[in-house]
Amino acid sequence: MANATFWRGVIPAITTPFNADGSIDHEFLARHANTLIDAGCVGIVPLGSLGEAATLSFDDKLAILRTLVKALDGRAPVIPGIAALSTDEAVRLAREAQAIGCAGLMVLPPYVYSTDWREMKAHVSAVIAATDLPCMLYNNPVAYKTDFVPEQIAELAAQHANLQAVKESSADVRRFAAIRALLADRLDLLVGMDDAIVEGVAMGATGWIAGLVNAYPKESVRLFELARDGGAPAAAELYAWFLPLLRLDTVPKFVQLIKLVQERVGLGSERVRAPRMVLDGAERAAALAVIEHAIAVHPNAGR
């Protein structure tokens, strides 16, 4: 099975917008997804950590997928994160996603429960095998306490022809070289941490599941293209401007922070779903200082 072309480029982990009453703002979600694609992004990943998936009901998730598939209308693939407390629910979500019209899946370990390779392999294998859609494995040991090491990824790739990519968020760029050493170009490698994008591309990543792209889509696409085509020297100036914002993607309140950036630049609202709360006090002031400085020294500021 040839790898899908949509693993190559900038793919936003889209935030979930909420109305003042806590319901999902489907109208903005549809518009925002098209804004991201208009800027040059190649797909949309909903229902991820940044999308606050753990606070969404099963029906919420399906409604979001229906909105995005309809809104994009074939312009770009919808590739939902598939995570749940149980394997049965994750399998059911994967099958519903295919029925709705999603083009691929981002497969996560189960919520809360982290254990040994035997159980984690069984879980993700069940989800990957639930459909024939192209799948990307999401490795984020910091957030999910499960680390899929390169040898285990190679086992999964040998077992599942439709496993086509890995979103690598271990914060160790050496993993890219280790996976390549075992699998050559069998899998596409994607960066999952915003502040490692230039380093990840230098190590062979072909895509970026991005967060700050929700607020700065054109800049994110440009940064990826510079790193891909010209390496770190070509990307250096834009990366230096962007890094203080990209680092907001790597701390516990990354959802609140990224949504605050979105609101400040006019591309969304900072509303979040409890137990998250919007930032306040000194924490908010510190975040706004970073955001306002980035706005003031934006490469196009004053033009």
C-alpha cells in the first residue's frame, strides 16, 4: 500500500471551538478548517489532545467529524484522533469515522491506562485493523505514559499494511533516525511537538502535526517549507520569531495558551471545556507578554 500524500506537509491538530454555553461552535469549526486549508495546510486532525477530545462525548466527536467532512467537501482529508478509555469504544469510533467519510486515522494509546507492550500492541492493533483507512500511530510518552519505541513501531508496521506514518512526540529527535534505520521509508515520519519542527525535518520528518498553526497558519506552512527545502539556515529567521509561541505547545496548559493566541490574532476564541479554565492572573499576563511581543515583531509588522 503506497503511503497517502496527505502525511506530507502541515496538518493542523485543530482546536475545538465552543460557544458561550459550552456547546460546540460548529459554524466556526467549519470556517476555521477552510481557513487552514486556504493557507496551504494539507489536512485536518480533529479530536486530538489539542482538540480537548477527552472532554468530548462520543456523539460530540461524531458531530465534529460530520461538520469537518462536509465543510472541506473533498478539499483536504479529515484524519481524526482515535482514543478512548476502552478498546471497544476506540474501534467503534474508528469505524464511525470511516462511515462519515474521514480519509485516515491518528491512532492513540488508550486514555488513562498505560501498561506493557503486549497490551498496548493489542489495543492499537485492534484500532488499526478496524478499518482499511491509512493510519498514523501517535507516540507521546510524556502525555500518555506509553512509549512506542522504534522496534515496537517496526512490529506494528510489519503486521499492518495500512499503518503508514508515525507522529513522534517523544521530544527525542534521535527517534527519527532510529525508526529510519529499521524501516527506511516504509513509514512517513511527522513531528508532533511544535518547537522541534526544524530539527525534526532535518532528521527526515516529512510532515508536521501542528498546534500554533491554528493561530498562524501561513507562517506555519512557510516555516515547514523553508525547513524542508533549505534546511535550518533557510528557516532560521522565521523560526527565531516563532519559537517563543511554538514553545507554548509543550506545557500542561497548551490548550488554553494556543486558544489564547487564536483569540488575540482573531482566529478563534479562548473558551475551553472544564476542567480546563481560561488563564488568569500572573499566568495570563506572562502568556500575553509572549503573544504581544510576537505580534509586535512579526516579520510583516508595520508593512
